[in-house]
Amino acid sequence: MKEATLRDVAEVAGVSPRTVSNVVNGYARVADATRLKVEAAIAQLGYRPNVLARHLATGRSGQIVVVVPYLDTPYFAELLQAIIPVAREAGYNVLIDQSDGDREHEGRLIGNRSHRSLFDGIIYSPLGLSQEDLSGRDPALPLVVIGERTSEAQFDHVGIDDVAASTEAVRHLIGLGRRRIAAIGDQPYPTGEAAQRRTAGFRAAHAEAGLPVDESLVIGTPRFNRVDGAHAMETLLELENPPDAVFCYSDLVASGAIHTVLSRGLRVPEDIAVIGYDDIEDGRYNRPTISTISPDKEAIARLAVGRLVMRINSDEPVPGVDLRAGHRLVARQSTVGSD
């Protein structure tokens, strides 16, 4: 069966092809009655707009790039799975790039105009770039930054309230009667803003409860992965007075920490309670299952794609905004025992 064309839709609706184009692309105001006739004709004929032709006509590629530090990190894999269908609904293909946290590579992506023929905008989770780097990007490039940062209206940013979420995680441990609580994942260097915000939440929960922070229990890690979590937990268990609970800055860190605790013949959570961050699928099938902070990944995807498409379609400068998705604490076996 011959595929319906824009002219076929125009004939059935009794309007001009330009009017059909205006309805499909949203380029001009169309009377409600006319729009309804065109939409009915589209449904009747099963017409599908030629997205490629539409992008060629506007000088766009019809592609966006999503840049993450590591593809082997489950949180980013799950976030990509949320972003891709939302982008497709908006008419965009998604290109994926792994930056490895390399500052030079990350900088080229937001500063080289030659890339503009390849993609129309970037959803970016930078690891090597500082706030100053992001503020000095190519101003003509539509950009939405995801992750734990502040934007100060210099660029669009989508994330959760990381300090509040971390405070909630540690408050949960305090509420269980734990008093010697460690933190694994601190990164006190300029590009470690995500870790710094989680450390801020860790300290805020202690201050709220009137508990002192033992600095020997705040352990830094180069990455949020299992190996670093396992090694950090070894350091904590060598202390004369080890912790009775641990706040880990990712579920992978928590998984590594739990492995070390169990390998030493200790119990989770009876001897040491452990809470993670990210609510990755692996944590739900770990033994014990991992208590965690669960960011609303679907909301992050919708907000990021929606804001980027708005930027791509805008002809006027628009101030940056800081958009917040929700989060929730999920208590599982690693802090409250058997389900």
C-alpha cells in the first residue's frame, strides 16, 4: 500500500499542503477547526511526517548527543534508557558519547563549532569540567547539564536536591540508632561537586542530630565504583573504633563496602548498616538488598529533553534554569534487615 503523503492529507482535509505542514510542524497559528480537520485526515490516512526532510529544511541534523562519564556505570545506563524514548517522541535520534571524565575531550564537545553539523544540542553529565568551564562554553550550542551541580543561571541544569537527599539518607541511619556513621565517596577537588554535595548532606544530618563528625570516618574515592567502595571499607574496618553504619555515595560503592564487611565475618545490617545512592537495578537483587536514595530518572529525562528541545527551537537568548526532579529514600535489607 502506498504511503500517504502530505498532499494526500491536504486533499482529504480540504486545505493547502502548507496548512498541513504548519499543523505538523507547529510553525504557525492554525484555527482550531482547521487543525482538527488536518489531524483527522492524518489519523485516517496513517500519515507519518518525514522527519529527515523536516530537519533538512530547517538546517538541523535531527540528532542530539548525550554525554556521560562512563557507560559501564549502571546509573548512567539506566538514565540513558529513560532519555532515549523521550527524545524519540520529540523527533530526535540520540548519539551517545563516553567522556571518561577527560577534561580536554569534554571541553572540545562544548567549544568546537564544527560539531554543530552533526548534532543539534547536548545533554551533558561532565566530570572533568568545572563550573567556570561550563559557563565559558560556545553560547550558540543548546546545552542541558545533568547531575549534581549548581548552574547560577549560566546554563540549564537538571538534577535532584543532592544535599537534601544525602541528609535524608544519613538521617535514616541515625533514626535506626546508629551513632558512628562513616561516609565513602568524598572528592574535595574542583570537579567533585557531586561528592561534595553528598558530604554536605552527611554533615548536615549530623548537625541536625547534634552529633559530631569524626573526620577519620570520611573516606575519599577517585570513582563511585565497587573496587573503591571495597577498599574504603577495609580502611574503616582497620580503625580502632570502626563505624556502625556507612553512607555510600553510590550503590556500586555500597556493594563493594558490603562485600568487604561480609568477607570479614561481620553482618549487614546487624554489625554495620549500609545505605547507597542511585537505586540501580543491581541493588534490588544484591544480598542483602541495598537501601538507597532513588532519583526520579524518568523525570530527569523528561525535563532534560524538554528543556533541550526548547533551546534548539528558540531563536532568542533564554536565561539558564535549575530544574529539580524528585527523589525518595528506599529502605531495604542493608539497613533494616530482612524484608
